[in-house]
Amino acid sequence: MSEGVERNTRAIEESVVTDFEDRLSYGGYLDLSTLLAAQRPLSVPEHHDELLFIVQHQTTELWLKLVLHELGAACRLLREDQLAPALKCIARVKHIQKTLTEQWSVLATLTPAEYSQFRGVLGNASGFQSAQYRAVEFTLGNKNAGMLRVFSAEPAALELVSAALAAPSLYDEFLRSLARAGYPIPEAILDRDVTAAWTFTPDLVPVFAAIYADPQSHWAAYEACEELVDLEDNFQLWRFRHLKTVERIIGFKTGTGGSSGVPFLQRALQLTFFPELFAVRTEIGSVPEG
């Protein structure tokens, strides 16, 4: 028996560093003492499942921080007409989105009975108040200046969301890049008020129709269009999974932040970031009348 135990033990190699008295350690680099102390359940006595709820939302915020980092880089690269590196950033965001969507399955293990035992300690705290999520939506073009008042009591959050509102969206930067590359982007789009939410612009559809009609001649733009479609698809899947998880756990109760809950989330599914990239699909392969 003792020999079996020994054979099932991996010896520490002599070269492995074990003395961290004056060296940077894994925990030190990641500041784990701070990170792992940030989960502070408020239920008394502490409910077993509150930790799940906190970890779920904190990890989401960490991923959103990285999404904003990558989208910010993509916007800058598009301004510099570096399309390929910008698409690399977008590709990373797409993988993060898949992780965020899958993450809902963990929270879905929380039953209505379990959640009801600590939901009261949330007060009016709600994901609706996530400044990073709002900044992501603004960066993708779904802007709403009225949202700023939600963050009026948090200067750092207000600054983050205000900056995202004032800056051109990812789509704005993409269209400006296309214009500099010689594509006939309507002047009204290039001069638009970037603090306003993007609305469907029919005059843009023929531009994309020409790109999709001859992908080989417009490969870079064609690839970028498809990457943006992927980005929106992933976002919609995340929204839908969010909706179904909420419905599964609280049914049609109102949200802690005061929203109508599921109906409010259902309306979000009607929002779109890049409507012309979906509208052009109706035009592709259509036979002209007459």
C-alpha cells in the first residue's frame, strides 16, 4: 500500500522555485488576497447559494472588463486603418461572449426556492446597473443618454459610461474606415451625432450588397462584415440565455432594480447593433423585377 502511494506522488523538481520570501508569486501577481476576499455574502445566516450568485456576477464583470479592453483596441485599430489586427480583437471578444453565455448554465442551477432565501439582501442592486455592461452596449452602438442618471452616484462608473457615449461606436469606426478605403459611405453617416443610438440607414445597404456580391474583390471588408454579424449573434444569444435564466429562477416577478423583469429583457431582444448587415441578406441573390 505504501509503495502504491509513493508511486502516485509527483516529486517536486529541484529547479521548481518554492521560496517566495523576496520573489513575486502567483498569488501576488494576481492580487488573489484582494480578489478572493471580494466575495462577501450579506445573508444572515449566510445562505449557501449566495456565493454562487456573487461569483457569477463578479466573473461576468471581469470578462466585461476584457471585452471593453478589446473593443477599445479594435476601435483604435480601425481608426488607424489596421483592419486585420482589429478583427483579431473582435475574434477574442467572440470567444469571451461564448464563455459568458455558457456561464448562465451555472447560475441556472440556482432554484427559485434557494434564491428567494437571500434575494432580499440585494435591495435594489441589479445587473441593469452594471456600468461595464452599459459601456459595452454603447461601444457597440446601442446608446441611450438617459442611462447616465443610473450612475450619477458613482463618479468612476459615470465617467466610464459617459466616455462610451461620447465616442464613436465600433460600427462608426468600421464605416469610417470603409469610407477611407474608397467605399461610398453616405456623408450623413460619417457626420452623424455619435452620441445617438444607431438607427437603420437604408442608403448603407447597397454598399454592403456590393461587397457581398463579389467577396473575392472585397475580401477584407467582407470578412469584417461577417465578424460583426458574429458579434451581434453572440450578443443576442447571451441576451436570450439571460432572459431564460431569469425566467427559470424568478418567473415573471419584477426585477430587484425595478424593471418588469422578463418582459423588459424580452424587449432587449429587439435591439440591434448592425441592422444593415442583416438587411443586406434579403438583397443577396434577389432577382430584379422586370
